[in-house]
Amino acid sequence: MQVPHPIQPSPPTNPHKRPHPQPHHQPHLHLHFPQLPHHALQLLTHLPPSPSLLFWWNRLIRTALRDAAPRKALNLYKQMLCLGWNPDHYTYPFVLKASGELPTSSCVGFSLHSHVCVNGYESNVFVSNALVAMYGKCGVLGDARKVFDEMSQRGVCDGVSWNSIVSAYARNGEPGAALGMFVLGGEVDAVSLVNVLPACASGGKEVHGYALRSGLVEDVYVGNAVVDMYAKCGMMGEAKKVFEGMEVKDLVTWNAMVTGFSQSGEFDDALVLFEKMWENEIELNVVTWSSVISGYAQRGLGFEAMDIFRKMILSRSAPNVVTLVSLLSGCAAVGALIQGREIHGYAIKHMLNRPYGDLGEDIKVQNALIDMYAKCKSFDTAHSLFNSVLPEERDVVTWTVMIGGYAQHGDANESFKLFSLMLQLAYIPNAFTISCCLVACARLSALRFGKQIHAYVIRNRFESAMLFVANCLIDMYSKCGDVDTARYVFNSMVQKNFISWTSLMTGYGMHGRGEEALQIFDRMQEAGFAPDGVTFVVVLYACSHSGMVYRGIKYFQTMQREYGVIQGAEHYACMVDLLGRAGRLNEALDLIKGMPIEPSPIVWFTLLSACRTHGNVELGEYVAGRLLDLESQNDGSYTLLSNMYANAGRWKDVARVRSLMRSAGIRKRPGCSWVQAKKGTASFFVGDRSNPQSQEIYELLADLIQRIKVLGYVPETSFALHDVDDEEKGDLLSEHSEKLALAYGILNSAPGTPIRITKNLRVCGDCHSAFTFISQIVDHEIILRDSSRFHHFKKGSCSCRGYW
DNA sequence: ATTGTCGTCT
């Protein structure tokens, strides 16, 4: 068979096959190399290996690389090996580049390296340079450096070698080493600048200056890298200046600006630029679209992200994995299940299980889908999707999204099961996994499990993520009722950030330890952290839960003047709570009336809650009216109003509210409590008799109530009736979920150990009083967490000192 | 032949 000469290939002809239709915009390609890959491959597979024809294999591999199909390139390489061909020093740089572009493991790279050595090409400078680059992209810095050092010992390093090693350090989070090698390298070209600019985290003014002086800034790659460097440093002013000064801009330049604005919080500017790209009829690529979609998604604007996606499809731009992952995270953020399903359909059709597609890419879409379904509370779909991913294809994110989904939106116990299964199957959790488990612990107040996770963290050093993990531990310990251990974790931190301080302060606030919270507030400022809006919410919350009315007012008054933090609706809500708990209802009302911004439902709700506590029906009715105008679907508002009437003995009004609720189709959320004991977590609804120990529980409860009555406990009948629901029988005082949980806790805990109870709603007043008395006669400290705060009952008193 | 810019998840 006649084979075209390799140097000037003439088109191979096959009369039996019509040429494939070629895109119209590539006429030259069509003329010179029609169907090159297809026919050449056919020829090559039928020819005996010969060095003079190796050219064709190399050419095929290069073509695959140009088509951004590295897996295909590697398959070609495999194929040629199978057919008995020997690669040469031209082949290796291509295949090494291909393996570097695969998002998954370095295994391929290692075996290619061994092929290189076996065939004796490691002394070729091109091959060695490609090896350095490949190891850099696979994140194997040590081997990149080893190859580089061997070259430099032989004295064969060229400019490309230096550029490659700089790039290796820069892209693997070693900016210092990258800059060091850049300085050592001496010879500087455009590529050197492009490689070193990402390492200039705190501004690369010098490199930018050099680019200007040398004229290399004219190179559009260099200009883009400069724009991107400023954008990543948050110096959008500088970025914009460079952008406007660039004579040659390309799509990447625009994209870098759009992303820069979006990531530095100036999303409106990003959108302006995006519009401008439309107007200038710049052909947008997948990066542009993904960038805008991710901008919306990160701001929780899932529906807007969806609109951009539709626009993208209409303009015939092909979404890729990144686009879908961004989009799904937007759907997850707003719980947009329908839209999420739409994306799922799109993914099945266009994205998953493609030939030459990469499994390492597929798993990212799968993870994002699982996350989306879990956050949209479709746990069955999420779990079956999770199960459908083969265990060997799962990665740590697959596990983490599933664990996190259950922890935050579903069954936290399920998180624990998954976590232990994950460890059994020898997957390595990362800081995010740990964080999700700690969220689950906090939700259930599962202190024992939380301590096990803490122990795991100590055994398996989390080095660079330790700050993040420790912050999560502080939160977990606080929410599990052990703020002293939270403090211990805080004290032992080598490095603290804003979140560390805020978390601990929140912890003290929750436990009514306002003095300590305010000490932390002062120490935090001494440590150089300026308080912001969130900090003041925490401060005011701590004051109100500790009865520190005067100081709360003081902070509220000075936060704007002295700290420059503008008062938002959330701060007003805290103040209403603070005044309300102290019984200063009219002052709270005046505060709301004087608000410069529209009062949010939560502000009115807080006042209504205070009206109920203090039995001010007249004001309560007014407040309820305002509240229901704003938000008529919240079961809590109706319950408060009804309880308030019950308190005042106005049973007709109670019935009126109940029927109002019924006609609006609103049901009271049932109270539920759970308790940790030796046997694990047990949960109880009102009048619950499903627990196997039910009989003992009710007997113990009756006994306890008899005994505390002697001590002066009087059942508060107003509360007894407050929860009476026409449909619910047996809603008696003694059957409240928290009382059942307490009895279970006493039955199943060793004397002297604290009993930890969590309730989904606010604790009822009668239970609070009963708990106080019971703590006098049992050998247990009782730690009760309700939806508002913690109550530590000890020897006949409660930590909330009446501010509950 | 080899080194180069922009977008993603927990």
C-alpha cells in the first residue's frame, strides 16, 4: 500500500467513503488534511511498526491534544504500544502533556516516566522539561524538583526548564518557592512572567513593572496574567487600568475582568461588563458563561443563574462540567428542585458517561447533583444517586455532600452512619467532612460523638485546615452545652480568626454567660479585629439572654457612633428582645415605631413573644395584627397569640385563633425533645408512648411531680391549656416532650452525670419551673437547649435567671 | 517537540 510521505502529506483517498462534512469556518484544514486522524489511524493499525512512520503516530497524538482530548491522546499512545511500535523522543512530550491535563491521578504520569527511562530518553531536554511540567500539573512537586535537579546537575537546563519549575511551584500553592526559582532563573521571557504572576498574591507591582519596561506586556498572555493577578488581589482599580490600556484584548482578558468583579463583591460591575461583551458581539466561551452563572450561584441567586444557563444554550455555547457544577450549587442554595432536575436531565443527555469523557469529571457532576438533591431535601434521590456511584469512583466530596446534606437538612443520625461507613471503607475525610459531622453533632447535641470526632481530629493532624476545624469544634461544643470545652479549644488554638472570636462569644451568649461574652468582645478588639454587624448581633444577643439590659442599650447606642456599624433590622430585633424580656414593652414598641427602616416580621414576632410572656394582651393583639399583615404563614405567630389568650383565660379568643389557623391551613409544629443517654439518643413528642420504657417514664414523672409539689411547685395551668389542640388528645402538662425526655434521661444515666435535652421549640413555662424544682431533688445537672438558648438547671436554680 | 492567561463542588 502506498503511504504518503511524512513531510508533505497528501490527502489519503478512499473512493468508497464520502468525506465527513467539515465545519465551514475551517476551509484550509479541509483542503490540506481531510479526515487525517481517521484514515491515518486506519492505515497505521494495519502496518508493521517502522521508525520512519512514527511521525504519523506523533501527529495523531498532537492532533488529539489540540482538540483538547488528552484522554484520546493517551489512548492512541496505548494503542501504538499494543501494536508493537516504539515511541521516540517526539512522542513523549506530547503524551506527558496529555497526562498532565487529565484532572485525575498522577499514576499515568509515573508510568510514562518509567517508559521514558526504560527507553533511555531521560537525557533529552525536551522530554525532561515535559516531565517537570507534567509532575507540576499532577501536584507531585517532589518529583518535578527531582527531574529538574538532575537536569541542572548535568547543566542542560534551558529557559523552558526554569519556566516549568516556576509553574510547578506556583500552581501548587508554593508562591515563595516559585518566586525564588523565578529570581534564580535569570532569563525572563513572556512565559516566565505568566508563570510567576499567579504567585504574586499580595500584588505583583514589580513583575508588572518589569513587563512594562521589557515590552513583554504587549503579549496578550502576559497582559491577561497581569489583569488576573490584580483581580485576584482584589485590586480591581489596577486591573481595570491595565485592562483599558491593553491594545490587544482577547476573550480571556474580558473573562478575567468579569470574574474579578464577581469575586471581589462588585457583581454589578461584572454584569455591566458581561452586557458590554454582548454589545461588542464578542463571542463568549464557556468560561464567560460559567463565570456569570457562578457569580449568581454564589450569591444564592439560583433562578437568575438558571436564566443565564438558558441564554447560554440559546446562543449555542456548550456548557461543560464547570457550568453544571456552578449551576447546581445555585439550585442547591435556593432549594430549586425542579430546576435542579432539569439540569440533571441535561447532564444525563450531554455530560455523563461520554466516550473519552473523564470519570474524574463525571464525579464532580454526580457530587453536585447529590448535593443539590440533599439540599432540596430529596434524600431518597440523593441517596440512590450516591449508591449508584461505584465506590471506587467516589471521592471525599461524594461522601461529604451526603453527610452534610443529612446533617443540615435531614436526619443527623444518618450522617453518623455514613461517616463510620466511610471510615470503614478506608476513605480519608477532610476538614469539610469533619465540619459536616460536627454540624450533625450540634444539631442533636450529641456531645459524646462530637468528642469522638475531636479525638479523630487530634489523632489525624489537620494542619493547614486546623483553624477551620477548630472553629467548627468551638461551635459544636457550645451547641452541645459544653462552652467550657469550647473555651479550651479556643485557648489552645495557635491561630485565631474573626470567626473563632465570634463563635466563642456566641457560645457564651447562648449559655447566658454575658459577662464572659463581653470580655471576649473586648479581647477580640485588643487582638485587632474590628467588630461588624454580625458581632453586634452576637453582643446584643448575649446581653439580652443574660439580663444585661443597661449594657445592651449602651452598645446599641454606640455601635454606629463609635464603631461605624449601621443598625439593621436584626439589631432592632435584638433590642426588642432585650427590652421585652425585661418587661419594658412600651419602650420596645417605641423603638420599633422609631425605626428608620421597615420593621421585619421577626421584630414584631419578638415583641409578640414578650407580650405573651408578660401577659400584655392589649399590646399583643396590636402586634399580632401587624405581624399577620406582613407574614401570615408562620405557625409560631398563631401559637403565641393563642397562648397569650389562654394565659388570660380568654377561651373564646383561643378558639377564634384556632379556627383562623385551620382555615388558613396552618398547623402547629409539634414540640419534640430528644435526650442523650447511655443507650444513645431518644426522642419524644407530646404524650409520646412509643418508647419501650414508657411505663417507667410516666411512673417516674408522676412520682417526681408529687415530690416537687411538696417543695412548692405549682403546675401552671395557663401553660397546661396553652397547647391544647382540638385534634390532639392527652396534651397534658405532665406529658410535654421535655418532661418525658427528662424522665428517660434520669432512668438511663448514671447518678451525678449531666442530662442533656434538646427541644425544637421554646421550652414551656411550666416545664421550666418543674425542671428547676426537679434539679433540686435529683443527682443530675440538667442542660436543656431550646430554640432560643441554653438552660442549666442545678440544685434548684436555672442559669437564665428568669430571662428565658 | 517541551514551559503560558480566565470559570466549579463539600
